[in-house]
Amino acid sequence: MRICEFSSQESGSAIVELAFSLPIFVLLILGGAEIANIAWASVQLNNAAHAAAQYAAQQAANAATSNNPVIEQVARNEAPALTITFPTAPTQLCRCVTPSTGGETAYSCSTVQANCPSPNVILASIQVTAQAVVSPLVRYPGLPATYTLHAQATMGIAP
């Protein structure tokens, strides 16, 4: 059995290679974890906006503008780890659709009934816009201290 011996020229090369490559590997691992953290927060925020729109779309009464605090609370309940804010209140959108051509015209929901004669169809939807501020796991020099994520969900209101 032969034992491998290092020459005097190779005695510290492994330590030097480790010293150069270890910081790069650590940076890659931390960067991957940071991207995963922000991606997960984005998924949670999108799910929260979708859940709020889904709740509001179940009934026309749920989508009423007086019901905005409940809609916003549904979003917050869906992603309790995030601090969700709403840059704009959940809003109703109404369109008058002509079945023969498929053309549509947007109206305010209070005037759509008067401006959409039969056989046209009124389509109502609710739009929820949410945002959340996410802090990175590790603070990197030269990168922002926080990231603001945005999500928007639109869903048709059940008649």
C-alpha cells in the first residue's frame, strides 16, 4: 500500500482554493435563499388578492363598496405573515357587452343599467389591488433594504 505524499509546491493549494471558492458558494446559497423568500412572499400576496376577489365575487352584496374592510380582512387572513396594504380600495367594474359582436363598453356600475339596453348583457367584476413590503433575510450592501411586491386580482361577480 502506497501513501500519497504532497510535494512542497502543493502543500497549501487546497486551502487557497477553498479560501477563494467558499465566499462564492456562500453568496450563491444566500442569494438563492433570498430569491426563494421573495418569491414565496409574492405567491402569498397573489393568493391573498385572489382570495379577497373570490370572496367579493360570491355575491353582489359582498362586492359593495361599503364592504371594503371585510374584503381587505379576507386578504390579510389569507397571508397573515405579510403586512398587506391596499393602494386603492377594491373597486367594482361594469361592462355592457353586445352578444352579436362581442364588443364591450365600460360604464360606472351606477349608470350601466341605463346605458345597456337589451339584448346586451351587463358583466360586473371586482378588482382587488394589494401590496406588501418584504425585508430581505440578509442585508446586502448596495441592494434595497426592503422590496415592495404588488398583486392584482379581478373576478366576475355572481349575479
